[in-house]
Amino acid sequence: MFDYLIVGAGFAGSVLAERLARGSNKKVLLCDKRPHIGGNAYDNYNEAGILVHKYGPHIFHTNSREVFEYLSRFTEWRSYQHRVRASVDGQIVPIPINLDTINTLYGLSLTSFEVEEFYKKVAEPKERIKTSEDVVVSQVGRELYEKFFRNYTRKQWGLDPSELDSSVTSRIPTRTNRDDRYFTDTYQAMPLHGYTRMFENMLDHPNIKVLLNCDYREVEKDIPFREMVYTGPVDAYFDYRYGKLPYRSLEFKHETHNVGVYQSAPVINYPNEHLYTRVTEFKYLTGQEHSKTSIVYEFPQSEGDPYYPVPRKENATIYANYKALADSTPGVHFVGRLATYKYYNMDQIVAQALTVYSKMHSVKRKDALVMVSGLTRSGNGNGKAHHLPSPASQPTTQRQPITQT
């Protein structure tokens, strides 16, 4: 008899499996339909021996010390601050849009004070911000919207920004200085030995049994358990009673090249000129030294594994019906991006899982982190967690946020 059947071995399922097993001495069966743990954060060494992210780049960043220290029990960290460029008008420029972006695109030499005035002149204020288009145009004007956001969003979501909720373009700021970091969180780092190693350490406990290549419906009637943690698509759990919730998916094209460095930045976005949205070079992320390098192209599509819930009012209405069902389903805890039909960063999923665990056991979240038997460990097995906050030396002057997801 298992205390819990957990469906899905990504961040949500793995964190809850670890906490229930190590924090509450519960017996857990963790199953995943894929042949590996780690969900979309799974990484592995390819044929050339280069560490790659199978499902596209996963960059860890958080402002939560609690989340960072929790994960530090299972990995050491490599300091890493992510930088992205965009190919626009034949030039490679920083994204988020900053002072250098504007000066390079327009052949100017503005100061931070002058670029603030530039934004004000080109912006088209809106009385009511309803759509993603409204967010961008009201802040940086129509021309920059067309250059950086409109076509990228169309490719990513299969919809025009005018058809999408304003939340889609609210994650990345425009800046008036030269700060070219993609994120400004307090903690920015990559697992030193990769995400998969971190998950392996997290799930290394005698109370946890892992079944891969496993559809939970094939085992739920044959293997006894008391409660379920479900991290899959909520509409699938209820057999699409209210219809399918729309998701966007991705196709990945991985390549290895016989050069040390392939491109000038970890990620280059292509808003306009190709079917793919961006190209990632993994050695920037991992710090691996190798004579060759591996990249991945991302092609958004409507069919395939669900990655991104589509933020539109009609979809929120459908989800509300499923949420009502989920809330009234005894003995099942719905956790994670797919189960709650909302886009979360990795750290937000960890925080959500820790919160659910604390509610399951009626304890405060910080108390839910207390380990039993002193089983704190790190990625190299030396028993010491390595805490690595990012330097706070780069100031961030920014306007209201807009995004390119």
C-alpha cells in the first residue's frame, strides 16, 4: 500500500514526492509516461558528449531564498546570468529592449535620460490595457512592437497579440540603461551537474518508487494508494468533460556543430525572418568545455505535448469549470502548470508544491522544509549545500514590464 500515487515526475511531482517521503515518512509511487524523470527540465549528454536540454532551455532564477535553499539540498550551482539577443533589421541587439538596443537600431547615441524621453515620444497611451498589443504599444510604440513582438507572438501563440490577454506581454521589462540580463532575480544559477542529476538526488529515498513509461490509468486500479497528486493536464483527468483546453506546443530541432562556438549569445530570438522563434546554444548555459557545440531550434505548433496554456478569457472560463471539479474531487491534489492551467516558472512550481505539501499536513511552509534524519545533500554527495546568490552589482532601471515569451 502506497500513501500517495504521484502522476508526473517534473518539478511539482518530484518536490512533493521528496517532501512526502523524506519530510513525512510516507510511501510514494511516482509515475511518468515519459522514459525519464525531470519533466521538461530533463537534460542529458548527447552523442557528442554535450549536455543539452531536450525540451529547450531551462534557466533557473528566483527571488525566493526559501526555494533556492530547498533546491540547494540536491545540487551545487554554477553562477549564470542569462543574456538574450534578437535578430532585427539585420542586426543582433539586446532583448529586453535597453539603451544599447535603441542606439544600435537607430544609429543614435542617447543617454539613459534621453532614451526615457524617446520611449515617451513613440509610445501610444491606451485608456484601458486589454490585450498584449495594448501593453507593448502603450510603452514603446508601434514600430518597436512590429520589430520585436508582433510576429514573434504570432509564431509562439498562433494568434495576433491583439487576441491575447495582456499577461502574455508582461514578463520582461524595457530598460533605460545598458543592463542586458534577461532576468534580474536575486538568485540566478544553473545546477552544476545538470537538472537530471538534481532530480535523481531529490528522488533518492527508499520510500520513493519511480515507474517510467507508465500511464497512471494503467496502474491506479491495480496498485493500492490512499491519495493522489496529479500534475498532468486537468482536462485530460476529467476526460475532457467540458472540452479540451488549448495549449501551444513546440517542436525541437537539435544540431551539433564541429565548432567551439556557434553564435554570439546563449539565445538569439528571431521575431521575423524564420519559422522558428529562437536558437539556443547549450554550452553557454552549462559552462561545459568541449571542442564541439550543440544548439536547438524551437518551432511553435498547435499539436504535440502541452507546454503553454493559452491565456484567453474563453479558456479561463473553461478552466473554471474544471477547477470546480478538481476542488470537489476528494483525495486528489492538482498541482503544477498543466493541472492548474497556468504558466509558471520553475521556481514558482517548486513554491506551489511546497505550499501544497504544507497544506496537506497543516504546517507552515517553512516548517514543511524541515528534513528528517539530517538527510541534507548536494549534487556531488558531499553533504554540503552550495548557496550562490547572484551578484547585485548591476543596477536595473526599468519601465513597466513587457515581454517576449
